[in-house]
Amino acid sequence: MTASPEVIAQALESKAWPFQEAEKLVKRLEKTGTDKGYVLFETGYGPSGLPHIGTFGEVARTTMVRKAFELMSDVPTKLIAFSDDMDGFRKVPSNLPNQDMLQDYLGMPLTKVPDPFGTHESFAHHNNDRLCKFLDGFGFDYEFKSATEAYTGGEMDETLLKMLANYDKIMKVMLPTLGEERQKTYSPFLPVCPRSGRVLQVPLVERNVEAGTIVYRDEETGELVEVPVTGGHCKAQWKADWAMRWVALGVDYEMSGKDLYESVKLSSIIARILGSTPPEGFNYELFLDENGQKISKSKGNGLTMEEWLQYGTPESLALYMYQAPRKAKKLYFDVIPKAVDDYLAFLAKFREQEGKEKFANPIWHLHGDNPPAEDVPVTFSLLLNLVSASNAHDKETLWGYINAYAPEASGREHPLLDKLVGYALVYYENFVKPTKDYRAPTDEEVKALEDLICELEKLPEHAEAGDYQTAVFTVGKAHSYENLREWFQALYEILLGQKQGPRMGSFIALYGREETVRLVRQAIDNRGLS
């Protein structure tokens, strides 16, 4: 049910990008209406490589816009995840098994390429299944649609015939965008060769609009071959295919990566030639790997969805997709801890927010008005440092420290915190521990550390984190650190073996005063052994 005008105004005042996108859709409907009875959102997937995290990001972001639209309008919505699985198999991704076998199927529709993993009917079926299982795991409300089934089932036939009737107009749009050699062979129709089964990129010899057929010359036999453009006998060339899909399905909204900006413009022109209004949408920036390179399904660089979920919560992944979609961001393991802690911080704020502040909080776009009620007393970063200092190898050890710090906490009552404990153990073992580099304290630092022990021992065992933080500050100032950051960095390097670390007061409160004193004494005692 549509929200009140007051609530809609608050949502728009929030300036959250999903509401800005949803407003475009509302205005679109005011102009064009909808003869489908619903608003159609679409996301595209090319199953030429295994699904990657960018694919998930597009579905997650589109769902956020859909959620925002549903607050602002009572028109029903639908989301289609469309797989371009009739596309020709152009190259063998380097991260797949059975490379030699796959080479024999270059040019074949992806649904005709054998599954190199041996578990599904085809390579496309394997990848489509991987995509659906992951999206299902996140609880997305979507309908999966296969290009192969849409083409062969006749769903695209009417629009394909329109394309054939407007062939010259489409060619006039496309040819100026192509190189001289490509212009000689380009056609918006890619016939599926009746002899070889391959998707062909060949020039057309003739067209028969009334019969709905095209004629091309078989490059191997030299014979003229006539095929219908309907019924799965032809596939549309990429930009024409995108436009054809928008028109045939009646797509109202689809976002895409910045690298497809020019494709969106051309496909939009073709959609208008076919008598339709192109969908609303925007171009998001691309994700980069640890080296600043664009992540790619075929290269397998960057993070996979499964890898993120090994080290961080699903909600943290969704949040990372929400934040700054028009800004290029690194998508590698070291972004996970901050994403987890950002989620916890936004979740804590949400409970006290109203009006436009609530709608500006990413939590609304992830959970609506019903986010998890759990209060998490410990940050993920702090848990990582706790693992580092305690050398814990199991959840029970970490929970011992947590219970001393927050007696009311338990794995049963705090399932999110219990998950974070598990994530912290795995993340520390794989990414923090291998980079640890402890250094011995200098003579001056030894004096400061000894004074820190004295200051801590003046405080009760379960003092407030703020009191412990004050003690650390006091020692740093007493030892004439002009920049207290240097004092804290020294503590991180000496006690934790890393360049950066937690707020020391919070760490001491969680780890325990006596344990921290023991850690400092050990650093001093080990100085002579290093």
C-alpha cells in the first residue's frame, strides 16, 4: 500500500539514491502508464563465466530501487533475472576445468556447451543454477528467465519481426559505431547455423519481411541458407538484443555498469525505433580487484560471493552494494571488516531515527522497517584484535572474554554476534595472522609501557572503556608524544604486530585488564630475546 504523501516527502528528502531512482519511475508511469498491470524491473546475467559478486550487486541494488518504488506507488512490481544463455561461447574462461574439451564448442549457444563440471545439462545450466541458488539464499523475490527458452518459445517473435521490418533504420544507427571491417559483416541478426548449431556473425544476403526470414551464405559450403528470424533460429546481436528484450518484455527499469554507457544509449535508440520507450535506470561504477583492475567472470579475479560469505555477513555484503554505487570501489578481502562494522553502526543508529534520517540510513534499504533487533556489544574489528591478542582458536575461548565484558550476551540470544565470532576466527587465520610483524620496544617505549602497567593497575578489573582509554592517553602525554597517534601505533606494532588497531580503551575492556597487563609485560620481557 502506498505510503502517505508526508512519508513519501520524507523519503525523497533523505536524498537516498534508491528513492531518487524510484521517483524517476513514478514520473515515467505518470506519462506512459502501464498496460502490463505491473512495473517490470530487470537484471541481466551473461553465463559465459561463473556468477560473481558484481552480478549479485546488480540484483541487490535493483531490489533496493524496487523497495523504494513500492513505498511510493501501489502499482505491483516484478523483477526478472534474465540470463543471456543463447549467446555464442566466445572464449574459454581460464578458471574452468576441461579446457581442451570446451575449445571444441566455441561459437555454440551457451546452453549447447557441455558442463565442464559434469553436473548439469550444459555450461549455461550450471551457471544459471549457481546464480539462482545464491539469489535464493539471500531471499530475493525474482523470476528467472532464460534467453534460450524465450527465443525458442516464441516470446521474442513479435519483436524480432519488428526488427526485421526496421532493419535499415537499425543498421543506420549501428554502422557508424563500428570499424570499417566490422561494418562489412555486421547484422543485427545472428543466425543459428542449421548445419553446425553455431551462432554465426555473418552478413545477410537478403531479407524477406513478409516471410519473416533472412538469407546468408554458409562460409564453409558456399550455399545460401534461409532461416526464420523467429522460433530460436536467430539470436539478436548484443545491442539490438538488449533493446529487443526491453521491448518484448516491457522492461521499465534496468541498471548497468558504467562500461555499458554507450550500449545503453544505442539500445535506447533501437527501442524507440521499435515503437517503445526504453527503461529507466542508471550506470553504476565497476568493482576493482586488489590491483585496481576491473573484476571479471572469465579472469576470476576479485571476490566471489561465496568468499565474502566465508568472512562476513550477507548484510555486510548488501550494505557494500548500497554504498556509493557511482563510485569505483575495491572489492577484495580487506574491505570486509569495515563493511561488517559499518552495518553494525547503521543498525544501532536506525532504532533511534525517524523521518528522512531513517530513509537515509542504508538499513531501511536492506530491511525496510523491520531490521534485526539484536544489540551487538562488540565490533568485528575488536573481535579480530581479540583473536590476535588471545591466540584463540575456537568460539568458546572468545565467548569467555565476551561474557566477562558483557555478561548478558550469549550465542543463543545473540546469533549475529555468534556468527561474527566465527567469521573473526577464520578471517584472522587467513588474512591477519600471515601479515603479523611484531617489533621490540625501544628503551623509551619500555619506560612508557611500564608506566602503562602502573596506570592500568590503578583501575578496577572491570573499569569502563573510557577509563582505560584515559589511562593510555595519560601515559602517552607523560612521555611527550607530540602526536599521540605515534604512541598508539607503537602499541599496535609492539602488542598486536600490526600497523593499525582498535580503540585501546575498548580493547582493554574486552580483553580484560589483567590479560592486557600480562600482554604488555610479555612484550617487555621478550625484548631481550628478539
